[in-house]
Amino acid sequence: MEFLTSDPASHAALRDAVSVTVDALVAALGVPGPRSPLSTEALAATAARLDPCPPDGAPLEQVLEDLRDVLDGSLRLGDPRTVAHLHPAPLIASVAGELAVGLTNQSMDAFDASPAATFVEDALVRWLAREHGLGDAGSGVMTMGGTASNLLGLLLARDRAGENVRAHGLPPNDWRIVASEASHDSIRRSAALLGLGTEAVIGVETDATGAMSLDAFDAATAGRHVIAIVGTAGTTDLGAIDPLDALADRAERRGAWFHVDAAVGSGLVLSPRQKPRLKGIERANSVTADLHKLWWQPFSASALLVPDVDVLKAVHHASVYLNRPEDEAEGQLNLVGRSLDTSRRFDALKVLIALRATGRRRLAEMIDEVLTLARYAGEAIAQRPQLQLLTTPSTVMVAFRHAGDDETNIRIHRELFASGRAVIGRTRIKGEVSLKLTLLNPHTTRADIDALLDEIVSAAG
Ligand SMILES: Cc1ncc(COP(=O)(O)O)c(C=O)c1O
């Protein structure tokens, strides 16, 4: 049975498929260690050996057995030594929700492709907008990720800056987007895609914590035609939160669009202790909120949130087969009118399942726990003479260097990855190679952090 239908044989086939898949995943991922030490060559060879579409099919159990190296070769995100990226172990409830997303396979473009789903996504983004302080009229749209949300936010900013840019294209302009030098590279990529060019982005210097310096902002933007100001709530490398309220003031004074990239920091709204740190986000014209980072959802799950859904009319495109005006008059909603995509996943379903299964209290605790853990990791690094903490952690990233040159730090990172002992982050901060822990796992203990730091020191040789 290939598809789920009303035939009971298809129900049994689905149960079997889920059960053998769960067994294979538990065997590959439910074991200790961040990754198996398969070499890069072995991983490439495994993929090259696989015939993607053999002439005859095979039982799923066999297919999964054939893919054993692929599953074994995956990062194990639940391990406390997997700390490289903003890439969480997903909530089990949300993973179960992924099955529901796949099986329902609603397409979030037209009401007649997603009748119940449309209202669920609409309700979820309206709730998210309220949680981010955007008010009762707040709304938005789900996207593939922070990159897509930032692009959409900046598209709205660009289209507001000129006269009917959408129809006529860009006029000659001197438009500038201002973001910190530590803002995510998707801001520059968006500027390029939007026809403004990467050089339209003014990268403002950051202070020692990694947050945008307001003095530097004022100096860098004097006399410039600023159409958009981007505040980052949780930078990629240092987790720093820009002074959002002060940036909102500057945006207001200049009549510029205020976009907050809270891809990292949006989860802080869940914690009564942390939420005040985002003050100013409620004044944003658009907010990027990634749920596949500090909300522990599997990819993809992001939202672009706005204080008023009408703002998204800037991307509305009338289509003869999807958003027919006569149907909308009947109270139907066609989300294609808010999105840069056409067919789109019902990611809101897994999010809803996971949030309801986990509950607000536990989610708030999880946020508090990972932030406390990051503080502890900072202290533990500061106490080790071989390691140098770059700055006190603001959220969940902890950046540091091993004593010695860039080469030493590169070697530590490579050695830990290749041996499968730890998967830590490596970046460059103010030009220098830096190691980084991104702590997203609330079950990681202080003892785990101490053991990981010992491992890092020993990898230096
Ligand atoms: C601050 C920030 N914004 C945007 C993004 C892009 O998000 P995504 O990878 O979901 O596209 C990232 C990714 O890490 C990020 O750190």
C-alpha cells in the first residue's frame, strides 16, 4: 500500500513503516557520542554508492538497513557534546508532528488545499505576534527559516521606501540598510537579492559584548538615507542582543523600517525572566522568529511577524487558481497572499503539537536552563588557564580561544570533529579564529560542560 486511504491495509502499512523507521533511528541516534568518526571520504563514498532509484523496490526495513551508514553518519543532536550550531535536538512531540505534517500534506497556499490548516497557521502567527508584543492586530506568515524571514522583512522595507517598486522596479536610489557588523549574513544576502546590493548595508561596529554600539550607529549613519534599521536579538556568534529600544527610536526619527532579527532570541519571550531583555521588539515593523532554534522544532519552522497583517499586502499576488477574490469574500483565507512561496508546508501543525505537549511552564524553564548553563560555561572557561573567554555569554553562545595561534584553535576543532569526541563551533570574531559552544540542550549538566572543556584542552596536545 503506497498511500494512506480508507483501506485498513494502508493503516497497517503506515504503522509498520513508522515502527521500522523508529527502530532504525533509535539504533543510529539513540546512542552516546556526538557522531561516529566516519571519515569525510567514507561519508562521500557511502552516498556515491547508493543507487537513488533502483529498478525494483525493496521492503522499508531493507532500505533503512542499506542507509545505516547515512543514519550513523548523522550528528546526534541530543548528545551534550554536540554544540556547534544553532541546531537543536528537536522535541519528540514535534518530530511526531512532522509525521502529521507529512501525512496531512496540506499546502499553505490556497484555502482549498489546506482548509483547516490555513486557520491554524493564521492563529499561530497571530499568537506569536502577540507574544512578541506586536499587539492584537499582529500577524505574519510561516517561512522556511530565518534567512527567508529576513528577506521578507527587508522586502517590505524596500517596497515601502519607493513608489510602487513592485511594479516599476527600483528607482535610482541611495537607500541604506543599517545592521550591526555581527548581524547574520542573510541581511547582506537579502540586500543583494532585493537589488540594493550588499554595499547598501552599513555594518555598524559592536561593543565588547557583541551588541551594536549606538555611538558607532550615529556616526556611521549621519547624512545617509536609511530605509531600514535591523536590530539583532541574539547574534550568531556571541548571542548578543542589540539595544532594540534605542534602535526603534532612531528608526522612528528617520522614518525608517525597523526589522528585528530575533531568529536566535525569539525563544526568550517564553521566559518571564528573559523577556524584558527584548524591550523594543514590540515597536518593530517586522520580526524574524525562528522556531527551529530556541523553540526546539525540527527544520523548517520560522515566522515573519508584523504588527498589522495588511503590511503583507505588499507581497500579495492575485492568482487565478489560488486566491480567487470571490472566495475570499466568503471568509476564506488564502495564505499565498502573504508569502514568497506558493506550495508551503503545514509546519504550524508540528509547532502547535509540540507547544501544547510541552507546555509554557516547561518551555520557560528550558530557556532559563540553557541560559544559565551558558553562564556557567563562561565561568568554567574563565577558570581554565589554557582558555580565554572572549566575552561573558549574553544568551546561549560561549565564544573562547585556546592559548596559542589560530592554527592551534583550528586544529582543536578539526581533531574533535574527526575523532567524534565533540562537535564544537569554530568562527572568526574580529578577525581571529574563535571556538564556540552553542548550548541548546537543557539536559546538559555542569559536569558535561567540565568534561567537554577538558576534552578541548586535551585536544590541543
Ligand atoms: C541571527 C540569525 N539570523 C538569521 C539566521 C538564519 O536562519 P536560518 O538558518 O533559519 O535561515 C541565523 C542562523 O543561524 C542567525 O543566527
